[in-house]
Amino acid sequence: RMIQNIRRSQGELGKPVKVHMDLGGPKARTAVVLSPKKTPLHIGAHVLMTKGVPVKDDQFPFQIQCALPEVFDQLKLGHRVWIDDGEVGTEIEALVPEGAILRVIHTGEGGYKLKPEKGLNFPDTDLRLNPLTDDDIDALDFIAYQADSIGYSFVQEAEDIERLQHELSIRLEEPHKIAIIAKIETPRSIRNLPQMIVAAAGKQPFGVMIARGDLAVEIGFARLAEVQEQLL
């Protein structure tokens, strides 16, 4: 109904009003969290990041479940894991059957209270994940017929662009009319942007979103201005 109102107003105004929709992509977030009441995390503390639902353990009172278990196969010792948009910085100290043991290397002055549904970033890990989740594929059944442009989350290489183009071609006779907006939010997407431009811009309208929040956590806040200028 909102889109119908927009299309009607566009006709009445005689001016273009575009509809943009985002694909969520794979989201690495904290799911179930175990934490002692009223006890915040401080530097030097350990957190067990689990593949499945955490189980209470006196050795690891702080535990977080990663909602994207496929990342564990790509983690290595010494890699950093940031929690809640960089509020907490950790380093992988050990890989165990349950997941990974993280040592806290950064928090605010008062420490940090673990919470569910907070973002996880892996700046040292070259994560290779399909940016089109099952939910995204389902959403495209609506988006393809309604949107003028699509925000593509976690897109990292030309093959990712081609995946989305293929899904659009299945649904539409003229898929080239929909614009793709690549959300640049990882070091890998920065490196591969030229190839993504070639794959997309030759076939349809194409744009770039500098996703400053995730990008800053991934590359470090000190480099954000430099990399933003490079992307522009």
C-alpha cells in the first residue's frame, strides 16, 4: 500500500520517486548470551563464542552464541572479533570443539555487559559467505517486482553480483532496469570493487554505498576517511 501511494504521488507530481529496498544478507550477531548478573566484561576476561546454544560452565561464565555458525570454519588463532560495532574488542586465543575462546583486548572504561542481537565483526578473517541468504531469495519474489533499486549487503566480488543478476533474470523479463547498490563494508569488497563495477554497470544502473558503520569496524576507524576517499 505504501508503494501504491508512492507510485500514485509520482504520477500526480510528474516527478520521479524511486523505491529502494535492502537485502539483509548474512548477519553475524550474538544470539543466546550467558553472563553473570551485574558483571561487565573487562580487558583480560575470556568469552566462549559457541556454534550452538551455550551451556553454563564455571570455567566460562561469559558466553555468546554466534548466529552464523559457518564462520567458525574460517577463523584462525590471533584473529580479532569485534562485538557490538566495536564496543568490545577480542582476540581468538583458542579454537575448541564448542567454538572459539576469545580474550578481551578492548572495552570502555566501565567494561561492557554482553547482550543478544549485537553485531559481530571479523576484520582479520576473509569471510567467504554467500551474500544471498534463503530469506533474501524469498524477499526477491516481492522486491523484484516493486523496487527501483536494491541494496546488496555483504557483496564482496563479481560473482556475487552475477548471483543477484541471475535471480532477477529468473523473475523479470527486463531485469536490467533495476539498479543494484553495492554496500561496501569489508576489506575484500574494497579490493574487488573494480571487478564488481564491471560486472554490474555494463548491464544495469549501478551504485555504491559506503557502509561506514561496518566498514569502520572492519578496517579500523583511523582508516575510514582515507578509504572513503579512495572509494569515491
